[in-house]
Amino acid sequence: MELSQWKVPPNSNPTMQTFIKWVGRISPLLLLVFTGGLPAAVHCYWFFNNSLTLIQTLLLKNDTTRKMLGLVPMSEQYPVREVKAVEAPKFLDRENSPFKRAGEKVQKKPE
């Protein structure tokens, strides 16, 4: 759990950083208490599976490993695609909105 805390931005609120740290430390203990009645094989499976996932994630984030596997290095910046402006649908047009026209009809009082 301590390894996952690098995701917290360092310039974020210090109170929030402390809270995330303590939740990360307490949640595995609570999980162990609530799952204590399960067979031991479940805990072994969880530990082994999470260990393999952690190792795989760390290896795949390493640029040297990615180059050996023929993957694009994480350090390279992917090109940002240009976003084209899209015309708003007709029903969102405030001037010709059917809701506006309906409101005008309601506001007009017959004489």
C-alpha cells in the first residue's frame, strides 16, 4: 500500500495526503479482519496474485523492459490529437429553442 502513494500529487493538501496514507495502512488490516473466516488459500491467492501484479506493473513501467519487449517507452510523449470544433445541435440553440418559444406562448396573455 505504501508503494501506491506515489500517485498522490505532492502539491496536494497535506491533510489529504495524511488521510490517504492512513487509509492505505488501515484498509488491509480491516480487510484481514473481515475475511478472517475464509480459508487460508484465499489469502495466499490474494497475496500471490497482488505480488505478481505489482511486479508486472513495475516492470512494464520501466523503459528498458519496454524496449526489450518492443513496446513504446513510457518516457516518450504521445502526439496530442487536434480537437475539432463541433457545431452544437439545433435543440441546444437558445434563440430558437422550443422551450423558449413555449415560454413565450405561456407568458402572452390573451386580450
